[in-house]
Amino acid sequence: MSASTRRRRAPYIAAVAWLVFTVSLASWWLAVGLTLTNRHRMFLWEGTSFIVVLVCGGVAILVALRREDRRQQALEMFFMSFTHDLKTSLASVQLQAEGLREDHGGDEETRQSIDRLLEDVVRLQIQLENSLFVAQPDGRLLAERVDVRTAVERQRDDWPGLAIVIEGDAAVRADARAFDTVLRNLLQNAVLHGRASQVTVSIARTGDGTVRIVVADNGQGPAVTDLKRLGEAFLRPGPTSGTGVGLHVSRRLIARMGGTMDFALTGGTSGALEVTMTLPEAA
């Protein structure tokens, strides 16, 4: 049973437990009261009314919980359908823009306009992925073999103005889509917030069954006070920050895949941001 299913069932279990306990208590009170023959009629009416009120209240709570659960499921289904349709449209726009860049990329001004369009499309795709993971924090993740170098190489087309240097190679056991989302979030953070022109991804086996992946850029890192809070939901250290969910989603995804994510500055207390991740090594 998944965590989301357990979380959905918890209110129902609590409501039923409360109903059983209170009705049992009221029944005991009624039974004891009926032994007092001089007040038999009073206890009968009061006890019966009390039990009826409790039962009606418990049923009303169960009905309200059921309606809320259906509304939540309908909302999740709508959000999934909406994001799927929007991602399909964005993929079509990206494909057409890339075709235009190949056909009309000779003109510098045209090429720059198309590059900005592609950058905006990539940002929207990343926000959609983050929103989907936020809306479904316990969605199913696969445990598959992911080649880290290949996964990083796939990001080059999305960030043509960013030099990506890859050192080492290894395969991890992770969800390929979730791992791509983590990488895209880290690269977007380096470009938009760090103003980096180069990112170095170092991949190494640790020897204890895990793979260490270090992503370091040459941009401007956050302040030390903000560094300690990186990964918190909706944290926006500066006016150039986005929604504040990218690093939060990334850290949660890495944790759900059995790994860790830590943040540091290359200069100790100043410098560029360095993100260290560990993930289980694939067999």
C-alpha cells in the first residue's frame, strides 16, 4: 500500500474509530442508567437520543470525508491531464523552434530570438515537472538503471549557452524521469540564479555501493545564511528566484530514490554553489 493511499484512508479509520468508541460509551451509559428503575424512562430517552446524535454525526463526517476524497482525486486527474496536454504542446513548440533555428539560424538576431524562445519553453517544462511532483509527492517512482553521463549529456541541447563538463562515469539505480528533473533543476538554478557559464559534473563510485555526483558551477552562489535553508519549500533567496520549489523537489526526489543531497560553497563561506548527491549504484 502506497503512502498516499494510507494517508487517504487515515481520516476514515479515525472517523470510524471515533464513532465506535463514542457509540460504545453511550451504550454503556444507557445500559447503566437503565438499571436505575426510578429513572428508567429518562435514561431511555436521553440515551437513545445521545446515540442517534452520535451516529448521525459520525455518518456526516464519513460522507464529508468521502466527498473530499472524490474531489481530491478529481483534482489530481484534472491536473495530470492538464499537465500532459500542456507538455505535449510545449514539446511541439520546442520541436518547431529547433527546426526554425536550423533553417534560419544564420541570422544572428533571429537565432537569439529563437534561443530565448527555447529557453522559455525549457523553463515552462521544468515548472510543469516540478508542479506535478509537488501535486503528487508520493507518486510511483521506478528503480531502473540510469547512466549518469548519458543523462547529463541529454541536457546539453536545453542549455546551449552553458558549457557542461562531465568527469567520470557510473550508473545509478533511480527513476530516469525523476533524475532528469533533478538535473534540469540544478542546471536552471546555475544559469538563472548563479549566472553561471559553466557547470562541472563529477561522477565517482564511492566503493560502498553508492555513486557520488557533484554538480559545481562557476557562478555566484547564495549567501551563507540562505545556504542552510536551500531545499526548503518555496524559499526565494532573491528577486531573481523562481517559485522556490526546484531544489526542494530535487532533494525530495533524491531522498525517495534512496540518496542524499547536500549544498556547499566552493570557497567555503563564499563562491559558487556546489551540490553533492549520492545514489545507489546500479548492479
